[in-house]
Amino acid sequence: MRVLLALLAAALLSGCVAHRPAGDSLDEIAKDYVQLQLEIGEREPGYVDAYYGPAEWQDAAKAAPRSLTELATAAADLSRRTKALDAGRLERMEQRRRAFLAAQLRAAETRLRMLRGEKLPFADEAEGLFGVRPQLKPLADYDPILARIESLVPGAGPLAERVDAFQDRFVIPKDRLEPVFRAAIAECRRRTVAHIPLPAEERFTLEFVTGKSWSGYNWYKGNATSLIQVNTDLPIRISRAVDLGCHEGYPGHHAYNMLLERELAKERGWIEYTVYPLYSPQSLIAEGSANYGIELAFPGEERLAYETRALYPLAGLPTTDAARYLALLEAMKALAGARFTIAADLLEGRIDKAAAVGLTQKYQLVSRARAEQSIAFTEQYRSYVINYGLGQDMVRAHVEGAGVGPAERWQAMAAILSEPTLPTDLTPH
């Protein structure tokens, strides 16, 4: 009976998706948008990162997903309908809603082209999916940064090996991972709720996993609930506790999804925010804000003070070189763009996997094992890699442009997390 109902729902939806009457609205487009994304998710596992809308819509998508060709036609039709709405008749937030739907649909059209076998240049793919065209610099442009880092980790042998060996002095013993991570997440939360009110019922589950191409992941379940997973395939260093606590938790993915659910899906009834397609401009906002959230929550010397006071003792690590360690990590941020260039060269066939691993070791200053994990991520998620470094830079510029004080910056961050924000909203006009 459940399958029959799902088939009926699918038939009803497909019958009214292609052509709407003259009274078309954002609400109607949003419903068809959600169904489109759910059906694409049935054609590409992992495409839908989170969904907490009506269960019968997901049942309908599972029971009778349209073909890739039919979905491409439906996406193009939805894009036309969205553009046909007169923006001048919409109030400001509805205009932003329309722009969000249009951008997300462009990404869906791009992804469907890829799923149907079209090969896009790296920059075109990134722009089509995430709404930003990355600047790809020659790897030689990063050589001066490597030269500056040399002074932070002097000694003999390749720089990457020296950096990796130095960082391995800060590995958290496995039996202390959970208390260290729980303490870090709690501190990230405390600093976030001091500026951004969160739902009283919010909660998360923390798990340690293996066999992943990523170091951490937030699986949002709806109703202010997340599953946060930490990958233990490689030794975890002390810096990752705050990094992942902020990035996956507060004010990162957990907070972002909660605020979208509360402010847009529930308060405004914007059903499109119950589905999160991974390959979309929303991901640049999600990853960029999650990465910048680390700096926002722990500005200046506050991170070093907190880690040496609370986390190092929990991990049983000496604090002697803690300041030098953080200085090294800060300097390495300038190498983020090298990852994009390596990814583009690999995905466009100019270098093979072995060369990509070697270049990642050199320009990301990591061990072979960590370089292999990084390249495995690139092979799986492709141009998604731009969302971390480029997204962080864009969010930082926008938030810090709002003012020099923490109140102004947290207010700007809250707006990014709880409004229909696009990458274009972060750039000066």
C-alpha cells in the first residue's frame, strides 16, 4: 500500500511539474524543486546531503525517479518558471528566495549534465555547481610561501617531511580522543550561543569512524539534530579538536542547518530548505562559514590560551611548542589555493594520481598517507574542494567588513547562516 501511495504521489507530481498555470508562485516552484532534488538523489547516491521534509515526497522519489534526461528537462523548466516570476512584485526576502532557487537550479542543471557524461573544465564545473569561478594559480606561485615556512621548521630533509614530523608531536592518544573532542565541541558551542541563540532542543551524536576520504562530517537529521563523525584512519592532532568542533558543530554545519530549519523552513514555510543538495552554491556557504567560524569563535590569541589551558592537559601533551605549532598552521593557510590547481590538473588529465599525490605532499606539506586521503577526496568530490579555502576567504571578507568588533561580526555571521545567502551576496557590488 505504501508503494502504491508513493507511485500515486509521483504520478501526481510529475503530471503538474512541467507546466504550471499563470498563477505560478515561489511556493509551487519550491515544491517541485524539492521533488527534483530528491529524484536526482536517487540517481546519484550522496547527492542529497540532508532531507527532513515530508516523508511521502521521499517515498515518491524512491518509488519512481525520473530518468536523467527527464530530470534535466524538469530542471530547465523549473529554471524558466523561476526566472519568469516578476521580482519587482516580491518583497526583499522573497527576491532573495527567488535568487537562491535560481542559483540552486543552475547547479542542478550542471550536475545533471555531468551525470549524463559531459566533461567540464574544472573552473567551469566549479562555477556551474557552486556559483563561483576559482582563480587557478601556477604551483610555482606558492614557492615563496614554502620558503617562508622553512624558517618555522628548520632542519634537514624535505620540508613536507619536517612539517609532518613536527605536527606528529601533537597527536592525541586514541584513548583520549573522545574527552578532548567533547570538551572542544562544548567550548565551540559556548562561544557560539553567547552570540547566536540556538534551538533549546538542539543536540548531536558524536561518532568515531574509519574508511572515509574526509576527516569529519556532519549528517543533519532535522529537528535540530546532527550526527557528527570523526575519521580516525590517520592520527588526529590536537588542532583538529577545535577545527572540527567549530566546523562540524558550532558555528559550523550543525548550527547552520539548525538556523536554516528554524528561520526559513519552519518560520517562513520555505520547503526548499528541507533538502540540501551537496553540489550547489549552498555548499560554498556551508563550508566557507564553517571554516571561518573557527577564527570567529577563537580570535587572536584566544585559541592558544584555550587549547593550552584545557585541551593539551586532556590529551596529555606538553605545551612547550604550542605557539609555534599554531603559527605553522596559520602560515600553511596561504597554501590552500594550491589544492585547487592540483585538483584541476588531475581531473583534467594533465597529471596522474601519483603526480597529484607527490604535489600534494609538497604544496600542502603533508605525509604520503595524508596526501593520498586528500586526493581520494578530490577524486570523489571533484571541484567541491574550492568550497573550503575560497569559501572561507569570501565569508571572512564579508564578516570582517561588517565591523571590527565581535558583536558586528557575529551579527553578520548569523545573517549568513539564517538567511537565503548565496556566494554573490558575499562579494562587493
